[in-house]
Amino acid sequence: MNHEQRQPLPIRNSRKWRKEVLMKAFDIEFYAGSKDRLVEDLVEHSTDRYSYVVTPNVNHIVQLESDHDLKRSYAVARHRICDSRVLLPLLRMLRVPVEDAIPGSTLTEELIDIAEQRAWNVTVIGCEDEDIQHLRARYPHITFHHHNPPMGFINSEEAIQACLSFVIEHPSNLVVLSVGCPRQEILAQKIFETDQAVGIGLCVGASINFLSGRIKRAPLWMQRYSLEWLHRAFTEPRRLVGRYARDAFRILPILLREFKLRQSLFMGGAPR
């Protein structure tokens, strides 16, 4: 009687397995390199077929528990960078070797500075016309293309198609999606699926509002001490205080489950 030859089971100290497990938490494979290396990669591929970056924070992790469209968008993203200095210590507690938090607003500002130096095209989806006018004055060498979809656009095939057509018809090195989570991530994936767009997509929420001056970023000392969330709560209390409180409550069981899962993996070896 012939028996199929069994493949050897993975073992706990397998380098490949340990790397895969270590880099993944909350079912997200996090980018672990430096900001400089990330920027270099994005600039290098800014004229290639469209790909995009997502910026996980505590709120995203809470939403990923139940939003399957957001999960699919995360799975397709080019990079998933830790956006939050609140999330970073949680990842380190879980032994995920993320080098540092890279706030989406910081990444956006650095790439927009490069866009100004190189006279790039930049497409912005979301934000008000006034924000774009400020950006055009501040960055005169960038050609900005702007489309602001209506409220609730993500539930309208016609409005989504208008966004897709605009991005395709205005080829750009950067495509900044500033319509909030999960809408910007879902839209980013839909742009990717057209296979007709180019450039790097950035799912970065209010980052354009920081650059235009409409919203003030926290002082550097608050950023260094992981207190940017507190500054934002004071500047936008009606929008953010309730959300932060809900997220803090909901992240606790998610964190506990992740801790137990990783503990069982390292204690029991690689999955069979």
C-alpha cells in the first residue's frame, strides 16, 4: 500500500515562521522598517502601477473586527504602517518588532515636500476647495488635481465611479485619499482593482487639513510623548472624545485575545 510522503512539520524556531508570526498582530502584517526606507520605496514606485498605504491605529483595529470590506482593503495594501504612538507600545508588548510609529500626517508632509521639489502631480480625493487653494499657494510647483465626493459617496456606485474615473484621468505620483476610515481604504482598493491607475495612494485622513493649516498639529513635545491624541481631542472634542473613549473600551478584549493567541503560538510551536 502506497502512502503519501508527509512533509516535515514546521517547528517553533523556524526563522521564516517566527518572522511571519512576529510581524503580524491583530491579523495585520505591519511594516517594520524605517521611515526613510519607506519613503524611498514609495518614491521609487511613484510612477508604477497604483498601490497604496494604509495607516492602522487603535480605531482601525476596532473597526477591523467587523468590517470585512476594510479587511480586504488591508490585505491588498502595499504597506500597513503603525500610524499611532498609542498603538506602538501595544505592538511592542505583543513583541511585534515595529521600529517606530510613522504618523500618516508626517509621511504625507514628507512626500508632499518631495513632490514640490520634483514638480509632481498630486491627486487629492476629499477636503474642501479652500484647503487645496492653500496647498497650491504653499506648494507652487505641484500640480494638484482635486475631487471632493459628496457625503455618503461610498454607498453610491455612481459617486464611487466618479472618484475612480477622476483618479484614472489625472495620472499622478501621489493619490491622497482624505475621506476618513473606512471609506478611503475601501476606495483605495477599488482604485487598485481598476488596474488603470498609477502612483502611490495614501489613506491618511486629515493629513491634508494639517498641511493646509485648517487643523493644527500637536506641538512637537506632545508628539514625542505620545500625546498627539490628547491635543486632537481638545481641538475636536465633539468628534473625537466619544470615539476615543469607545475605542479604549473596545480594544481591551481584542488586545487580550491577541496576547493569548501569540502566547499559545510561541508556547506550542508553529501551526500545523
